[in-house]
Amino acid sequence: MAFIQTDTFTLRGYETDAFGRLSIPALMNLMQESANRNAIDYKIGINDLAQQGYGWMLMRFRLRMHQYPRYGQTIRVVTYPTFVEKYFIYRDFQVLAEDGTLLADAASTWLVFSTAKRTMVPLPDFIRTLSPPQLSNTLPKLALKPHFQNNQFTPTHQNEVTVGWLSIDQNQHVNNVAYVAWLIESMDDKLLETRELAEIDLVYRTESHRGDRLLVQSVAETDDSLIHRIEQSSLPSGDSGKEVLVAHSRWRVPSS
């Protein structure tokens, strides 16, 4: 049986930014909540996987903001799986206004890892045999290695963060939304005050854990786009840390 999840949310003050717009981390958290509810219907939720020694990990996520909802507005988040392969399952999201206007959409790619070995594994049969809805408006699969992943990168902005307790999820690693919050917090004040995020495209490379020190880096690609990278700080052994995430963002002047 195929399941489509639809959740209705009325935006609260703590989910909006300094301009009253729904914040990107808050939106991604709402999407993640809807995705987990949909996964539960398929019997592949967080707890279902944990009982068999597995966990979910987000590998790719691309969010496009068409129009920002604002404080007090009611929105609908719709999500469902689109394709299932040997190692990956794909999921789409739409965010709709009450009148059906498309406010945002997102495509995502997920994998399963062994909680004992912390390594990627093929999708178990109970996931590979699920039936996605047969819809005509599914988004294209995201490239496993997008063009920006290999671009030359010399950061012009860099912050260091230490992973705290509240950034860890039930899979015992940093929640994917925390990385996006760190990226946005690291942006130049002028950019944040005069632009709004139009699109963000993310590649999650490896997990990180409580107590890890991470370098959050960015460099301008054009006047309205940036490339981002998060990597581990030097380890106690003196070795260089791993690349945790790479991303590309596009910004625009807010509409009046």
C-alpha cells in the first residue's frame, strides 16, 4: 500500500526569523516530522529501523523556496517516497498555502546505516519492497555528486562550532537540520539582512557526534550564490578532519 503524508501547521513565533518569515531550519524540521510520520505508516520509522539495528541518514537534500510563509499563516506539508533502489530511497516534499499555492518544494535522498558498525548498508528487504505512490509530478533524482562538490574551495568566512547535546538526534549523530542552521548563522550580516535564501543544495558526507569541533566555511561563487563546506577540526592525533558536508546556496532580494 502507498501512503502520502499531509500535515497542517500554523506557524508560531519561534519558527520565524527577524522578518517574520518561516525560518529555513524550522521548515526543515516540519518536513522531517512529516517524513517520519509517513515512514511510520510504511513501518520504516526511526524506531522500526532501530529495532533491527539500522538507522536513517540523509545523503542529499535540495530545497527551493518559491514564496516564504509568514508568522500565523497555515501551511500544508506533503511528503511521500518516490523511488527505491538497492542503496537509496528518494523522497519529495511540497509546502502549500491554504489556497494550494506552492510555497516550497524539496527532493531528498536517504540511505540506511548499521548502528553497530556505523557504515552504510544495502536497503533491507522490508524497505526495498515498499510501494511509492504512482504520481506524475515527482521531482528528478538528485545527482549523487553535484557539480559544486568538486569546485575549488578557498573559504573567505569560517566559524568553529562544538557539537552540543541539543544537536544530536535519536540516531546518536548530528541532526541534518543543525548543519543548515550553522551554515546560515555563519553568513555575512549584510547578506542575511538584505537577501533571503532562494535555494539550498546539500551533500551530507559523513556523520559527526557530540563534542566534535567543526569548521563551518563559505566562499562567494557569484553575487547571489555561495559554496559551503563543513569539516572536522584537526583531531587530537594531529590528522586533518573529514569533510562532513558540502553545499551550494542561492540568495535573492525579498519581494515586497
